[in-house]
Amino acid sequence: MSRYLKITGAVVVVLTILGGVAYRAAPVQDALMRTGVAAMLGSAPETFDGLQIVVCGSASPLGNNPDRAQACLAVVTPEHFFLVDVGARSPMRIAQAQLPMNRLTAVMLTHFHSDHIAGLADVNLASWVAGRQASMQVYGPQGVETVVAGFNQAYRLDRGYRVAHHGEGLLPPSAGPMKAVTFQPGLVWQDDDMTVTSILVDHHPIDPAVGYRFDYRGRSVVISGDTNASDNLFAAAAGADIVFHDALARDSLDIMQNALAKAGRSSFAQIVADVSDYHADTRTLEEAATAAGIEQLVLYHLVPTPMNSLTETMFLRGLSDKTLLAHDLQIFELPPESEEISIR
Ligand SMILES: [Zn+2]
Ligand SMILES: [Zn+2]
């Protein structure tokens, strides 16, 4: 080894040791944290002038992957912010994406399976703390009032503690409980630029279950919720720019079911088998999407939840390159009156 390399190596070792020592020093830690917090506070995303969809959860309950929260998609424009379902871990994704909780328009539920509603209380609290002055509205088909009443009751004491601690000025008590809005399938919400329509889907025996179509300044996105491939959904989705669709990877599911049965875990194997008849087999979706004139098909609510790149690849088996698998924190941007879709 040359003398030069020896000296360089020694310098690197000394700097590493000094760095390690400094990292344990309180003033250095404080300075690093100050810089980090300031960077976080100063990095609010710019408002996109158009229709933006943020993936705040792409998983189903089957399979545990900490990189994928359960079902949640955010539909954001300069004037609107809707959350479609708020499954477990999605409040963390919503915070990471720095979504504008101070101006949450409403939560739209597709149905009331736990993986679509588990985050309701955290989303309610986060938007209340962010300055919401009226009750958070939770839209859904028949049954939403039962879900909302239950959450409101379970978190009644929590709301009381927080108002007592932070004061009514910061947390207006009337804005604490959520408000259920029950609808029949059809027009759900409308203003000059945005129309939200709900669509009956096939998630039997969970009835009713709906998907949603959002139309905004010449652009459109459809979110299926949990469903088999449904003629009703694809009819309502005709000509949409993007459809986010529930998706089941049959080959992966079969391997899981066989492995569970072989391992003697028969009740879990039975659950896996039951699941397969009320989600959409990926192989049925592309043709239906193309026939309906849909520009971009994106698979989300992935059954089973992919754990790694191998199972992600298996999910897209037999599909064209054009169909995408959603990832948490992915953002789809649709400028108004255009055909452009950018993904980041
Ligand atoms: Zn479901
Ligand atoms: Zn689900």
C-alpha cells in the first residue's frame, strides 16, 4: 500500500470517529434537529393547478407490508380535497404526503370493511387540529351513520380531553364529532368545477358497496373501491382518464392458499379462498378498461398485498406494460382540459 493511501485511510478513520463522537453531543443533535424541522416546515408542496390523485394506501388486509398502507386515495385540486377510504396506516401516509388537512372537503367511504375505515378517527383529529371549523363530513352508502356514530361515541372522551387541554379557541367543540352523510348511488357532491358521482359495485355479500367518479375541468378519475370486475362500474367509467381498480393476483393467492393448507392453517386458508370471489381478478380488467375507453388503468387495493419486487412482478403477470401497480405516495397529475397524465 502506498504512503498516500495509508494517510488517506487514517484520515477517514479519524473523521469517522470524530463524527461518531459529535453525533452523540447534545448541541450537535439539537442543531441537526433544528435544521431538519425547519426543512420539514418549509417544504409544503405547491398546489397543483388541476386534478391530482395521491396514493395514501394501496394494500388490502391480506399480507403485511409496512411500505403499503391500507386503502386510501386522495383527490386534490386547488379548491377540493377528498379522501376516498382511510384504511389502517393511511393517516401516516397522508401526513407524509403533506396533504392539506386544513382544507379537507370530505371523506368518501366505499363500504365499511375495517381496511377502509380504520383511519377515520386519526383523520378527524388531524383535520380538527389543522383548523377545521365545522364537523368532518363522512359520505357513504346506507350504513355510514352507524360507523360514524360508533367512532363518535368511542372518541367522545378523547375529544373532551383535547378541548380541555388546548382550549375551545383552538379546537371548537362543535367541529369535533364527525357528521355522516348518507346517499343513494348517483350524484353525491357538486360545485361549479367538480362533480362526484357514486357507482354501485359488486362486492357481494357487502351491499351496498360503491365506487366514485370525480369529474373536474375536463378531467376524470374513477376509484372502484372493493369489487369484482363490474359492468356497472366500467359503464360509469366510460372515457375516464384514470381508473384505480381493486385487484386480485390469482396465481399469488393460490400459492398462499396451498401453503396455508399444507401447513395445517386451515381456517386462514379458508379465509384466503373466500376472499377470491369478491375482488377483481387482474386478468379480467384490461379488456374491460380498454372497451370503456379508459386511458390509464392503475391497480390498487392489492390482494394479496405484494411484499417485494417478485410479488409485484407476479401481480402484473399477463398484463400489458401500460397497466400500472400503485405505490404508496405516488402522485398522478392531470392538467385541466388536456390529455396529459404525469406520474411522480
Ligand atoms: Zn371490502
Ligand atoms: Zn378492502
